[in-house]
Amino acid sequence: MESAKFVLEKDETNSKKDKSIWRANINTPDEVEDWLKEYKAASQTDWIVKDEPKGLQRVEFHKYWQCHLSKRNKVEKSKRNKICPVKLDIKIKKINRFTIRNDPKYLGREIPLPAVITMSNDHTHPTKGCFETLGYLRISEETTEIFYKYFDEGLSPGAAYRMNDLSVKLRPNSGELRANSSVNPTIRMVQHLFDNWRRSEFGQSWGTDPFPKLREKIPAYEAEGTSIHIDDSDSECWACVVVTPIMKRAQKLASSGEIIFTDSTSNVEFTQSTFTLMLTATKGGAVPIAVLIHSAQTTACYIKAYKLLKDNYPNCFGGKEVSTLSDVIHKLI
Ligand SMILES: [Zn+2]
């Protein structure tokens, strides 16, 4: 139990065969969390909070945990249920003249050690350095941040998983790190992270009603030059037009007044919607003039999407005026 920040000393007098007691210069609940973080990393263990008694009179703080491979919160057949009985108990004693009188050895010194850390029993599974146990660790905060960054950049869960695995492979001691799921989570854990990230980015109801979150984000997109127009008056048949700055420029090209190539992809994302790309030919290849997102591939839905485009971008075909919807459809056929 070595630490750069904390002083730890084993209380040999009170420690027993199945219970080791340590004293530490941990003074606040925040410091308990800091120490626990260091301890988790050093011992490659993880802990589930069992209880944190409130309204304490005699001590400053008291909280206890169970090894994460205990039977707590698990079904009997779970691979993570190692029926591990190890408990971790941390108390912070008050420091005053009465407590110092009772505990002079640890409280009466220049740097007092008010925290009493009790670890009971032995783990039923190997801890540090055991590849099997490493695979059960939860994703660390640092790893979560790395993955959130990948998702922000548009990577799918599978691509983010491969990217992270590759970067872990390049690190020293990569064999052990790759087996450590707090650094290199499994694809299932990554999928779960992705679900959390998507909920925070796109809202709770993404998949059934994406529009509240999308409307909230319109000003942010607009500030970057991307325009979004929505027609969700009918929840069964809705449409949305997305036009980015490069698409706005492509709309002005002469080629956009001649031929537009259009193609739809279906069942995109969780809304199972359709993406219809409208592309014009440029010297650099095909460039979209708009992206239409609509709920289904019915005539009514296509008409709704094209109407939304025409209403908002009447001159989108090379600057030529489009007077009627049939004009748009004519341009597109
Ligand atoms: Zn354990």
C-alpha cells in the first residue's frame, strides 16, 4: 500500500489473521475517493459501495465496500460472481484532545493518521496481475473519456474498439494492458458506453422522437454554417433537410442545374430512417447539395422531403428558380 500522496502504516497490534488494519493520513471524503482510486489501480481490484452511514456522532466519516466479484448485484451464474467475501471499511476519526488521548500513537503525531482502513478476509480470486481478473474490471474514467472522444469524432462502437485496442498494443506492457478491461474494454462494454454517450448527446428519446434534441442543437449547428429544417407535423411521415456550408456552395454550381444524382440508404441508426443524398458532379467528384432524412421510403415521405428542400432552397439547382414541386421531381428524375 504505497502512495505518493498518502502515508499508510499497518496497525500490527489490531490486525488479525483474517483482518488487516491500516492507518492513513486521509482526512476528507474526497481524499478517501482519491486513495481508493490509487488503491484500485495498484491492486487491480474494484469495489461496490455497500453502505455509508449518515448522521455520525463519534467518527467523521464511515463507508464500506465489497469486492466487485462478490455475489452482490449479480445473478448466481454470472461469471463475475466469485462469491468473494472481502470487505473494505474506511473510517475517519475525529481529531480532538479526547480522541488523541485514546489513540495517541496515530492521532498524536505531527502528521496524524485519522483514517482506519480495514480489509477483511482474502479474495477468492487472484488480484494484481491476474489476466482473468483484469478482464472483469470496470472501464476507468480516463478510458471513458478516450472513447467519448472517439464517438464525438464519429467513430462507431466497433471502430472505436479497434482503434483503442491498437493504441493499447503500442504501449509498453501491452500484453497485460490488453487483458485489462478498465483500459481495453470488451466490445459489449464499448457498446454500453456508446449507448450512454448517445443518450447524453441526442437525448433519452432518440430512436422514437429525435426532434426535441435536434431542435435544441439547431442554433449550435447554424453557428457553424449548417442549416437544418424539420417537418415533423406527422409523426409517421416526417422529413428533415440538412445543408452544410459545402453543400450551400455546391448548390450554386452550374452542374447542379443539369444533373443531380440521388440515392437513398435505408434503416439508418435507431430511428430506422432513410437518408437521401442529392449529389452534383464536380471536378473533385460527387458533392452533395443537400441531405434529406425521412421516416420512410413512401411517395408521401419523399414528397414531404423534396417540398422541405424546395421551400427552403428554391434556387438549389445551380441558382435556377424551381417554381413547382413537380419541377423538383423532374430535376431529380
Ligand atoms: Zn475479491
